[in-house]
Amino acid sequence: MLSGKFELNLHGSKRVMQALCFQGGLMDIQHQGIILNVYNFDDCVSFYKKAFDLAEMFLKVDGDFRLTCLEFGNSYLMLET
């Protein structure tokens, strides 16, 4: 089941994509990636870094919210709480 926050972001992105397509605009996709909302944040970050030898691109902490973005080939793997 998707969290409410993820559903909201997904629907918002869909509206933007529809607006660009219907207005004849071209999307300039610069990065693609995978976003995972995780419960055991520290354990998950450690696992992905070690198991796949992924380098950290950046880290953001805002109160209880934590986010780490890892290089994943030409993409990224983003882990968030």
C-alpha cells in the first residue's frame, strides 16, 4: 500500500506530465531513479551502500524526516523515512 505522501507526489507528477504533453511541450528528463520509503533507515542505507558499493550523493535531515540519495549507475537510489 502506498503512503499518502507518495500518492500525492505521484498524482502531482502525473498532472505535470499531462500538462506538458497536452501543451506540446517536451520533457527534459535529466535523471531517473528509484525512491524507497523505509522503516529502518540506518540499516537500509548501510545495506545498500555495502551490498552494492553505492556512493552517497547527498543527505538531508529535517526533524524526523531523513533522506539519503545514493549513486546507482547513471541513476539514483533515494531512501527516505
